[in-house]
Amino acid sequence: MHPSEIAAKMAERIRYADLTAREIDILKLIARGQSNKLIADHLAVTESTIKHHVATVLTKLGAEDRTHAVTLALERNIIDLEDVNVRARPAGRSE
């Protein structure tokens, strides 16, 4: 990777560094398709606490909704596909 590309990626990460570790954790759980209730249960907090965090994440990222937030987070290297734990399904199979 060229030094200017590295610098651009670092600047991008710094720009979005105002997401807290908890907000990034919640973003990863959103990316895995978990509902606010499931996230709340997983983190042992109330659903309203998660709703507040989600709203804050959307605002900080400038996202319109949860899907947009995940897309932006992936594009900006805040999270990556390993965080999402995406598994490909065999063609022609629905679950």
C-alpha cells in the first residue's frame, strides 16, 4: 500500500474515532442482524439504552438507518467483514 493511501485510511479512522468502543460493539451486533432487544440481552442493558446508542451511532456516522450505518462503517473501515461474521449460503438454498 502506498504511503498516501495509508495516510488517507488513518485520517478516515481518526475522523470517526469519536465512536466509543461500546458504540462500535453495538454496530458490530447490528451488522450481524441482531435486534435492539437481542443486543440489550447480550450486553445486559436495557433496550432503551441500546436505542439511545443506536441513535447516537446513526448521528455520528450521518446514517439514515441501521443498514446505512453498517454500510458506512464497512466503507470507512470502522468494522470489517470478519466483525460481521458473514457466511455465504450455497446457491439455490434459502434458510
